[in-house]
Amino acid sequence: MDFMSLMTQGGAVSMIVALLLLAMSVASWVVILWKAWLLHRAGGDVARSTAAFWQSSSVEQAREKVTAFDREALVLPLIAATDIQASGTLASAGDKSQQLTRVLRDALHGVLHKLQFGQVLLATVGSTAPFVGLLGTVWGIYHALVGIASAGQITIDKVSGPVGEALIMTAAGLAVAIPAVLAYNVFGRYIGRIEADLEGFARDLRELLTHKG
């Protein structure tokens, strides 16, 4: 008996659980592949962009150079945020150092949100998929035992088959959760490194423009 026949015998609940695990698996793998590609590009781009910035003779020239390297737009928003315009509002109140701190902080939050996107989904799949699979297992075992009991004669061979097949749901839940958990942890380390580089660049940029002004 294959997995599809197990879903059919388990009834609507088993079908829903199996489809939910399938959806969680597809969603997590889409995020895993996309974030692997994004973080691979982002790590190199941030290093090249910051190096190009500090090798430039002016902020305007640096912006042009960084544009060629910053494909994921992680460094450029920080540079663009430093174009402070006096508007007579509270946002422009305070000295230049305070204004730069504020605008760079907001720009950095936006960049980090882009890097963190998808992490919540991976964490959710990793933490809930085993329990979803366990729900399918419990229901499958219950459904199998009810069917066996209604058949009258109960033997080990009649119990072990349906119950063993119901346990597939637990294995499916773990198969969905494990890649999501591993990816979440690996990506978290990569994001932490990129975040540290961006925070350091934002801090150095603020110091440069504060003293320059």
C-alpha cells in the first residue's frame, strides 16, 4: 500500500494532513532555494560594495561605483539615506550626527528586513511539521484500528500493516521539518555576518559624514 492509498484509507483528516505537509514542504524549499541564492550574492556584494565605497574619492563617485556591485540593494539604501534635506520638521531637528543616526537606522532596518524575509516561515515549518505529521499518525492509527475491529478477527499481520503505514505521517513530518530547521540555522549565521558588516559600514559612514560636515 503506497502513501496515496494511505491517505485515502485514512479519510479526509489524513488527506488534509498530507496536503498540508506537502504545501509546507514546497513553501519551505522555495524559500530555501531563494534565500541560498540571495545570501550567496549578498555576502559578496556587500564586501565588494563597501570596498568600492572606501576606495572612491567622493560620496558621489562612491555611489556610482557601488551601483555596479550592489545587485541586491543592501548598501545603496544606506548611502541614499544620508541625503538629508532641511525641511523644518522634527526629523531634521538636532545636529547632523543625530540626523544621520536616525536615517541610517531606518535604512538599516529596511535592509535587514529584506535579509530576514522567509526566516519566520522556515522557523514555523520546522517547529510545527512534526506535530502535523504526528496528528496524521494518530488519526491514521485510530482509523486503522476501527477498521480492523469492525472486521471482526484481529491478528498481528492485520494490525502491523495499517499501523505501520500510519507511522509514515510522522516520518513525513520530520522530512519536512529537518531541512527547514537546518536552513534556518545556516541562513541565520549568514545573515548575522552580513548584518554585522552593514552595521559597521553604517557606523563608519555616519562618522565620515559627521566630521565632513
